[in-house]
Amino acid sequence: MFDKKNTMILTIVAVATLLVAVVGATFAYFSTGISGGPTTTKATVTTATPGSIVIDGGGETLTLKLSAADMMSNNTGTYYALNATDSKDLTDAESIHGGKNIEKLYTIANANIKDGGSDVTYNCGYEVTVKSTSGAISGFTGLALKLKGPGIEGSGDTTTVDLSNLSTTGTTKTGTFALKGPSGNSTISAGVYLENKTDNGAQNSIAGKTANITIEVKGKECTIMASE
């Protein structure tokens, strides 16, 4: 289970210094009078409200249980793991996949800006780490993760992580999201799937095995962009 809350606090310190220079002139033989009273210069400096970025997780538990029939060579397809709500109408005797080739992505993290400056954009980095908790996965052919999030390294905010040889150390993907104050938000979603490939013989080694996987989302540094 990934961390349910990761808070980043942005702090801005602005110091304004007003320098006043006074120049006097003395003449040996003449004096010059200067009319008018003293002037006052005022300076006002306004900074963006720092706010705070909070990342919390959806706490999803996904399950994929395939039968021997699902993995037959004449039954090729992609099966996505489902959460408890989507799989509640299936019995233990059925395959918990919700149908072949039906993409199922779930929200695994929400990023929110709280008490942020109005019309201020906060650019924040994040990382998603995928690990095996059941020992190193070896030769789990066809097992993969689809990850969708803003600025994630990949194509079109979507990337695929091969889980066929996932270790307990795991693999990490990074991304960047932009949150606009005062209360912007962004989401990161993921789906775990197993593809029954045409070369079914290569998948015989995964028969009767279980892979336990965790997905952890952590926030990184943020920068505050100028107001629009």
C-alpha cells in the first residue's frame, strides 16, 4: 500500500529594501535656495500565498484471478485487475477480469493545492514506484502496468511498465503536474493487466502463481510560476 498522504509546504520569503540617497551641494560664493517640501516614496511588495500541496491516495485494492480457460491459446486477450466494487457481482468460480480487452484504470493519487495564491500556477514533480511484495517476479510473461498522469515520462501522459521481472526494489517513473491556485487539483491513475498472448506456451511457467504488487506515489519539489 502506498503512502496515503504526502504534504509539501512551499515557503517564500520576500525582502524589500528601499534605499534613499541624499546629495548635498555647497558653494563657496553663492547660495541657492530649494523650494518645495520633502517627498516620500512608498514601495509595496506582494508575494504569492505559499499554500500547501497535498497528495493522498485512493487506497485501491485490485485483484485479477484468471482461470485455465482464460489462459488457453484460443482465448487470447488482455485482462485488467478490478477493484472490489467492479468485481462484487462475480463469484469465486468466475474469472475476476470484467471481460477481455476492457481497460480498467483507477485513481491511485489525488494532488491538491490548499490555500494557494489566486491565479498562481504551482509546478510540482512526483514519482510513482512499483514494487513486488511477494519476492522477485521472474518470467511473469504478459504482466504489465498502465500508468496515466500529467507529464509522466512516456507518450501522451501515459506509460507502460513491464512487470514480468519486477523486483522488490521496484521501478520508478517520474512526472510533473501543474496546479493553479487557489484550489487546483490533478489525478494519477493506473491499471494492472495480464495479456494472454498467442505464444501461450511461453506463459506455462506462471500457472498457479500469484504476483503481489504495490504502487506508491510521492510528491517532489514544487516551483511557483508568476501570476497570469
